[in-house]
Amino acid sequence: MLEIKNIGYSVGEKEIIKDISFSVNDGDIVSIIGSNGSGKSTLMKVISNMVKAKRGEVILFNKRVVDYKRIDIAKVMSYLSQINDVFINLTVESVVLSGRYPYFSRLSSVKKTDMDIVEKMMDLTNITDMRHRKISSLSGGERQRVFIASSLAQEAKIILLDEPTVYLDPRSNQEIFDLLKRLNKDEGITIVIVSHDINNLLLLNSRFIGLRDGEVLFKRESNQITDKDLDDLYEYKFNYIQHPKAVNNIQLLP
């Protein structure tokens, strides 16, 4: 579905990401982890064609992502960034409906099929009862569910999520990860996620790409991650215990 081939990106003389390669298959969950400044968000912007790579290429469904029109990318890949303040004064239903924009033309109006999809995605993300509320009135976790519903309304096969639980309280954080797990398992959504929540990423049974200083330090399945991998990645000695509900996973402690 998605192939990242020898991607490099720099600003002036500073290299932000260097020679990064990996692939994403149908139904995958791929977690991109690393310290702040390691190039994770830049990589996501390159993948989504928000910024152009200086070297290498991103292949999306056997076509270079730079050769897509933006509206056509949106039909197959959705990108949810950390900041979505532009929607702050819209209602929940309007934000979810905005996910249908790739399918609108200048002269078209909202069709029943669009509203059916909006209803389905609001139901999937458990936000139907807040459809008339403004985004500004919602909690952080509620907002993230709305933005995920909007991404789903695009009917994209792949969703890119850049720190979707940043600033959320523990319960809201857990609800978002439970939602992502359900969307992947039940709806077949392919997910590429950047997050610092290592414990929840491990429980997603995702494939890991560890970035340090803009380079790939390791590629691992979740049950292959070791304490040395994480210590080396973050250049810090953590404490670890076996997870009580997932015998093949470690749990990272401060």
C-alpha cells in the first residue's frame, strides 16, 4: 500500500531525516517512535505530501505521492496532525462532514450517501450524541474522536496519526488507543502512528520504526522490542516489568 524509499529531508544545511526506508502493508499498524526532534513529524509530513522530500520517494498504491493531486491523495490516505484549531467554531457533525470534501465538486451538494457515511463514522467513534455541539465545547479526548471520525469519513485506506493523544488525560488517552485497535481489527483500517505512549503502542501489536537523529535505529515487531532497543533509542536507562495482560510485551516505567 505504502512504500517509503530512501527518504531524506533537510532545512538548509541541517538534515532532519536521512535515508529512511520501510513499507506499510494492508491492515498494518506501524508505530514511529523516538525522542523529540528525531524527525517523526517531518517524516509524516513527507509521507502525506505536505512537504516534499529532498531525496528518495514515497510510493502510494504503486504511484509516487508527488504525482497525486491533493484531492486524490485524500481519497486513499488521511493525515491527522497534532493541531486542528481551524475547526474550533464548527459543530461536530460539520467537522465529520468535512471529511467528505474530496468527493464534492463546485456544483455538488451534500448527498444522502455522504450523510450515511457521516452517521456511520460518528457511530463508530461514539460521538453521535454530541453532533450539534461545537468543537470548542468538547474535551480533548472528545475532539480527537471527532477528528478521527472526520478522517474515516474520507474513506481512506490508510490513516496517518501524529501524536493523537498528546495532552490527553489517562482515560481519554486509553479510549483513543482502544478506538484505534477496534478500527484496525473490525474495519481493516491501516494505521501509521507517531506517539510517545510506548506501552499502548506495544499493546496495539504494531510494527515499530525507531528514529534517532533522523535515522532508522531499528525496525521491530512489537514482541521483538527489547529494553536495550528503547534505552538506546532514547539514550536513557528505563525500568521494565512484564505487562500483566500481555505476556509477550514489556512495560516501560520511568
